[in-house]
Amino acid sequence: MISPRLLRRRIRSVQNTAKITKAMEMIATAKMKRAQENALAGRPYNDKIQQVIADLAAGRTDDDALHPLLEKRLKINRIAIVHITTDRGLCGGLNANMNRLTGNFILQQNTPTTLITIGRKGRDFMHRNQRDLRAEFSKIGDRPKLLDTIPISHIVLDDYTSGHVDQVYIAYPKFLTVMAQLPTMEPLLPIEPASIPKIETTEYIYEPSPQFVLAELLPRYVEMRIYHAILEAIASEQSARMVAMRNASENANEVINELTLILNKARQEMITTELLDITGGVESLR
């Protein structure tokens, strides 16, 4: 029979754990709403800037020089991946799914691959697997500004324009719902202008020239893509952590109920044993 004292100690330990997970769930819930609003608010801007780039690229003539960020290179000597994970754990399988996605993608490539990691979980995973890390960023925070992500964009743009890498992909958890976050791998460079339906085609006048505007807009587009992917990752992180902590709290309460039931049975057995001992002692005195 398990000692009631040991059972009470276990119950107190699980109760303390349940208090911690409940507090973490409440914190994640408070952060989740703001993170979701930031991620969703950036999607219309992303769609619109893609339309503008597509319109500018469609108006380019054969005499105009092709911008380096639009140029597709025939020979791919090196691939770069911007790998986005979280700094902290306790968010379910979010980081494991992202690391698995990027790891499998690297194994499928026949060319050397370099990584730019954002978040300690992805950095540690790639470091353990002895992958080539070009740069690593962490402690960006829950409310980053575009200025905080500019160094990441500069590394990506400089490596691509200098010819150090010939393709760039970005891997991040895309926020779908509170219960679902989709690990996503998307091409970042070279930029592939979206196709514009003929119905939506509109004539614009650009000053000083369409090519000048396109040259200024393409780097801003890359900066925006990276920044928006980080916002999506933050929204996914807070949603996943809230769900994980809620499940942990529910599991802790179930364990507490089971241990309480076992404790009550153990106390009944002790009381029954003591009554039997008293009854036996009385009978022996008679």
C-alpha cells in the first residue's frame, strides 16, 4: 500500500505544476490576441505589394536591365534558408515540426545549403546536426519592429546579390487557427512576380520611372516578407503555447483526481485495518 504521506506530497507537487501551467496559459492567451492581429494585419499589405511588383515587372521591356533580385540563375551552387523558430519551448510540437521540415528539405538537396536561423530552438537543432550556419538571431521579442529585422534582410540581400547564394527559401510556421499552425517553406529569392489576371490589370503612372520604383521596391519587399514571417511565427508560438498549457493543466487536474481517489482508498484501508486491530484486541481480552 502506498503511504498517504507520499500521496499527499505528490498531489501538492502536481497542484503546483497545474498553477504554473495555468498562469502560462493566461499569459499566452493575453499575448496571442495581439500577435494574431499583427500577423493578420500584414497579409493585405503583402498581397498588395506583390500586385504592384507584378505590374511593374510586366511593364519591363527587353531593353531594360533585369534587376538582380528577379534574375533566375541557371546554375545553383548554394542555397540559403531563413529558418524561423521560437526562443522558448513549451509550445507543443511547433519547433519540432519546423526543424523536421527544414531538415528534410536540406536532405533532399544536392547542393550545399547554408542557414540563417531566427530563434534558439532552430539554432540549437541545426548546430547539433552540424549544419552550416551563416548567421543566427535570437531574443527578437514578442513585439518586434521592422527595424529589428533589417539586419536579417541585409544579410539575405547581400549574400544573394554578391553571388554567395543562388536561391533563398524562408521556413516559418504559418498561423491558420488557434489550433492549427502550418509549417511552411516558401521561395524568397529570386523574386517571382505574381501573375495578374487581365480583369485586374490597371494602368498606373510611376515617377520617376517604373524601373526606378521597382528597384527601390524589391528590397523593401524582401524586408517585408521576412518581417511578416516573423509575425506569423510569433502568432503561431503564442497559440501553440496556450493550447499546450491548457492541455497540461487539464492533464494535471486528471492526475490530481486520480491521486486523490487513491489517497481516499489508502485512508479507508488504514481505517479498516485499525478497526480490525481494535476489534481483534477486544476479542482477545474477552
